[in-house]
Amino acid sequence: MSSTELPSVPAANVLPKVTPVRVAEGERLRSVGLPGITLSVRSRPPAREGLPPALYIHGLGGSSQNWSALMVELEGVLDGEAVDLPGFGDSPPPDDGDYSITAHARAVIRFLDASGRGPVHLFGNSLGGAVSTRVAAVRPDLVRTLTLVSPALPEIRVQRSAVPTALLAVPGVAALFTRISRDWTAEQRVSGVMALCYGDPGRVSPEGFRHAVEEMERRQQLPYFWDAMTRSARGLVNAYTLGGQHALWRQAERVLAPTLLVYGGRDQLVGYRMARKAARSFRDSRLLSLPEAGHVAMMEYPDAVSRAFREFLAETGSSEGEGGSVGASGGVAGSSGAGAPETASAGS
């Protein structure tokens, strides 16, 4: 093993017992075994039979819990499931230790193929947005519509506030940070994460903060936590450097599914300026702009995201599970407030 490689972690069957992951009222959690991976899948019973299926993919350091609020908002129109990517949430690490964007996309594809639920309405946030873009590009048969919340697509000029996250990909940085922060409490860690990810951390309820602290305490018991974070960050950075047909922006141009893009004006991790580039790159796109939102609009403003998605379904003709197509010029939603978007036309 070279000096730049990360140490291996224990096999899933010998990992220590930790506090059970939280399952909110009305949610179900199950484990799905697939070749080389085991995925934890969170779901809610649909409001009625026959609703079109949806799949939600979280971002770096997140979990399926990041989608709980939006799943509630959309349970009347979608039969939704959210997965924990390998090594995150309640899913154990992948057998091969591969956390690249391609590997995460492969895990999603394996799950969709095995479940037979495709094509689905696919949602992705941040890292999950990059993964979802790749899935939609290489397996269009599995994706009915694509909704991306602050997708982690390559930026030439990365925001300074995003640099520490990117530095996780550098060998040795994760170990250094672990030593520096070993005395930090779970409350301090969660406060830092929320300050980085929310446009207004004050929108988090005391109960929501307490649940986040409990989840942080649980994750810190996992011996592979930093390994999964570091390798996934490295996989994302590596994906940014790929050229040719594997380049993420090139794959965005190949996506056939109608696409809803959601960007927050206070996002400290994905530049708000990238919204227009994304709207031009995805051939059949609409843009929801939330000036007051941060990096996780589906958690901060689930009502606004839900409303935009319902309008998106009605416009594309996909609300009852029938695939629909629209023209290449998508609408662009702008907003002076997070919950009151206005619609204007935009070239693609």
C-alpha cells in the first residue's frame, strides 16, 4: 500500500454495534443486499397505490434523512425511497472501498435494476447531484425526470468557503483534521455543518438540531466515517478532472430527462453563479432560484422545492407516471424570497 492510500476499514460483518439510526414517524428503513454493496433504504408509504416511483440521493456527509422533509411534502404525488450511499447513513462501506462518482452511480443503478422500479423521478443533492447526473446520462431508461439541488458539478473558480471540504481529498488532511478536532463536541460539529450548509441556520428547530447531534454522535462511533468522507471527496475531485465523454458537464448535456435545477443564493459550497451554466447545459431544464437558501434547499425550504416540483410535473406531463417531453427552452424561476418564485423565460 502506498503512503497516499487510506488504511482499510473492518469488514461490515465485524463492525462494532452503534446507536440505531433514527427513523421518523411514518418512515420505514430496510436493508438491500446487492453485489459488493449493502444499501439502507428509507421510504414512506405512498398516499395511494399507483403513484410514480422516486429515488432520492444525498450529498457528501449526508444520509437519506436529508430528504425526510421533502418526502413528506411529496408523498401525495410520489412513491418515494431514499438511499444511504455505501459508507454513509446506515449503509456499510462497499466491499471494494471504491467511493468514486462512478462507483456511487453504479450502486444506484444496481439498486434500480434490482428493484425494477425504474424509470424513476430521480433527486440528487450536492455529491448526489453529480451521481444522479451520471446515472441519467448513462442509463436514460432508468430516469423519468431529474431534480438536482445544488449539484456538485465542476467549477473553475471554487468558492473559498468550499475549499476546506475539497481539501479532504488531499492525503493526510483528514487525519490532521481528526487530530485538531478531537476535543470538539457533537454540538460544535453540528453547528459548524449547519452554518456551512444552511442559508439561515436559525431555521433549524431545536428538535431538528437535537436529532442532528444524535446522528453526529452515532456517526463518530463508526470506524469508517472519515474514510468514507475522504474517499468520496477524493472521488468528486477526481471526477472534476475527467475529460471526454466522462466529463460531468459533457454528461449533463447528454441527459434526456426533463430536469429541475434548484440553486440557493446563500450556498457556500456550490456557486450560485453556476445556475445559469447548468440551465444551459441540461437540454430540457427549468431553474428554481432561492436567494435565501443555502446548500440544502430541500431541508431548508421543502415547501418551495415541493411546489416547484409539482409545477414541473404538471408542465412535463409526468404527474401520473406518463413520460412527457417539452421544448428545449426551459422556464427559469427567479425569486426575491425563498417561498415565492416568479417565472421568466430563459434561453437554453
